[in-house]
Amino acid sequence: MSFIGDFCDDVARSIGFLSRLPMPARHFVGYDGRLSRAVRAFPLAGLLIASPSATIAAALIALQVSSLFAAFVVVAIQALVTGALHEDGLGDTADGLGGGRDRDAALDIMKDSRIGTYGAVALILSFGLRVSALASILPLFTPLGAGMVVLAAATLSRATMVWHWARLPPARTGGVAAAAGEPEPGATRFALAFGLVAAMLLFYFAKVPALGLIATLVACFLAVKGFGRIVARKIGGHTGDTIGATQQLTEIAVLGALALTV
């Protein structure tokens, strides 16, 4: 019972951290704000956070609404539910990595709440690539299958956040990521296993072909590894912004791979 209670707390804390959805106060009694153990629930939290947009995707496909309109609505709801948290991380990361002459300059830029050219371009590309990919693949599935694809991408992308967080050291001693603590090894393994299995099952039941399953895994791996190397070389480790950017890049990679192979 203790494990179940602790895991429910972790799910609520993860949802509270990753979205604007209100969670019952009882899950935060005595909570110090650290996520070292709670990250194990990130993939499940991602699935629950994406449930509204997945439900809308299924409904719009069932009503045979324009796939482009449906894709825009799905992405818009995701941004509203999360408070554009991950988009903010992507924009700040793009500004820092693109505009910073060195490590310190990049970190200073990433702390600036104002958006620059690199951040604006990154956000335009993120929304454009996700919407266009969804517009091309949603009509290929049943309404239920379309919703499952949205859920699978959300689940897998939250698992990769934990992977990026765990495999790189903190780039700065302060900030959101440092204050939240380092992911525990066991929690990281659980998050990756749960996220991978849940996403593959959702893709399978959505009837994604084998080539699509392989392509999503390869694209996901390359996106996280490649981005991690760039971040490590530029700023020496992760920040809260790069963790959020990882979610965006993974979702783009997964949806793009499906658009190319399904």
C-alpha cells in the first residue's frame, strides 16, 4: 500500500510540475519540491496530461473534420494544459545555444525571459512541424487510434525528459532543475521502461505498422542523443530549459517519423 500511495503522490506531483492542472493538496503535504523519485511518474503524467487533446483528436477525426484544423486544435490544447512549459524551454534553449558566445553567455541568455530570433524560429518550427505531421497521420487512423497516437507521443516524450535529465550533470548550481534534484537511478529506469512499453503498446493498438514503430524508436534515440551532445558541448550540462526542449524535440521526432513511414 505504501508503494501505491507513494506512486500516486509522484503522479500528482509530476502532473503539477509539468502542467497547469490542479492536483489535490494532500499529495503535497510535507513535500520539499524535489523530483528525484517523482520523475518515475513523468511518462504516466504525460499520458494523463495529453488525455484532453487525445480525446479531442479522436472526436474531430470521428466527425471527419479537416485534419489540419484537428492538428492545430490538438497542439493548442496541449500548450494550454501545460502552460506552454516545454515550448518556453525550447525557446530559451534555442536563444541560449544559438546566441551565446560561450557557456556563461548562453546560460545568461537562457535565464532571460525575453524571446530572441533563435527562440522565435524554434517555436515556429516546433508548432509547424508538429501540426503538419499530425495533419498527415491522424486521418490514417481510426478515431480511437488517432487518440492513442497522441497519447503515445506524449508518454514517450516525457520519458526522454528524464533520460536527458539523468545522463547530463547540472549546468548551473541554481535554477529549476538543480532545485528539483537529480533523478534517482531506479526512478530513471522505471520512467524509461514504463514510457517505452506504454508508448509501444499504444502504437501497437493504434495499428502503427512495424516500420513506423522502428522509425519512432530510432528517431527518438537520435534526437535525445544528438541534442544531449550539443548541450553538453555548449553549456556542460542540463538546465530546466533543456529538459523542456527535449520533450519538444522528441515529440517532433516521433511524429515526423510516423509521418514519413505510416
